[in-house]
Amino acid sequence: MTGRRWRDTFRTVASAILDATMPASCARCGRTGEPICDECLRTVPPIAGPTCATCGGPFDAVTQAPGAVTECWSCRLAGKDLPRTRTAATLEGTIREAIHALKYRDRPDVARPLASLLITPALAVTNGVAPVVVPVALHPRRLDARGYDQSRLLAGHLARACGWATMDAVARIRETDSQVGLGRAARRANVAGAFRGTAPLHGLHVLLIDDVMTTGATLVEAARACRAVGAATVSAACLAREVSATGHLP
């Protein structure tokens, strides 16, 4: 077992002990009992109404008329590079606060209730086929700084809930700048070539897991790495998506 896996195992065991001896508090409202309480989870609205056939974002119902295009303008620009993706919600309110706690406030326990929100989008893109669940990995330096990989935690909880296999099959081989504040072209350039497949995926149906989707540039590169090592199909599920004022990807 690698040093990183030993550390992840230790953190999992330590978290279980702490959960048993010191009840968690809700990352949003502070109520004692759960990392995110049921009441706060119920405030996360799913993405409703017509959605883009590719990215799953809110879609103007007018464009869903028979014979009309079924993709948003962002996905039409991206061509066939973006894997079919669904997200649990838009990045606002409870889910924004919970993801912030998971990533920046040392709350890995929040991953378990958040992963429950991934079940619906994951089932929507897998079409009844059991996938291998692959997290979109952090760069090792960022992993060392944070102490855990939030996407790996989410992928593990989702896989256990659905009875699916999980595999660390994609490595981030180049440390990238933060995507926050970058435009579409800059985001693509920032993550170009940032991932490499590290395990054979020949003939497998891969479900990529990430926390937040903005332009989809990271998913495009991670999917490319999966296909390079033989994945038969690649789809993706994310917790939340940023949207523009028009409801589409920025």
C-alpha cells in the first residue's frame, strides 16, 4: 500500500472514530448530528425542466421543439469533446457552502451526504450500465496541502451506495492554476494535457466524478485521458455547475 493510501485509510478510520465520539455539526446551519442535516439537504433544488442533452444544463424550452437543436450553445462550440454530463444542482446556497466546507474548511465528512446528491445524475448518464467510477484527481501537491482528495471521497461514497467499482485511473500530471476567473479559452489552455490515464480501462464504461463544473474544460481533458487507455464510453456526474445569467455554462 502506498504512503498516500495509508494516509487516506488513516483519515477514514480517524473520521469514523470522531463521528462515533463527537457528533458532527451541519456545515451550513451548525445543527449537531450530521455533516449536512436533512433539512439543509432538502433546500438543494435539482436542475429542473428541459436540459441540454450533453452538459445537462438548464435549456430554453423553445429550443426543445421537434427538429430543433438539443444542445446549448456552449456544447455546440465544444463539439464532441465534452462527455455526457449531469449535475445535481447549480452552485448556490446550501450546496455552495457545503462544497466550500469540503474543499477549504477541512470537512471531509461532508463528502458522504453530498455524494447522496450524485446518485440521480449518475444514474441519468449511465443508462442502466454499471460503470467504473473514476475521480477527477487533484495534483499531488494540492493533495498534500489539503490532506484528502474531495473527488475521490465523493467517488468512493457514490460507488458504495450504488454497488459500483471505483478506480484511481486518471492522474493529474501537471499542476494547473486555479480556474476561478478564467474565460473559456483560458480554462481550456490551463488544463490542456493535465491528465494521464494510469490504469487500463479497455472496454469499460467510465463515470467521472468531480465537485464543480464550470466550462467543462477539466472534464474534457480527463475524459480524453480515459479514452487514451481504452475506455469504451465516458460520462460524468458533478455536484454543482456554475451558470451564466442565461442559464448556460459560462
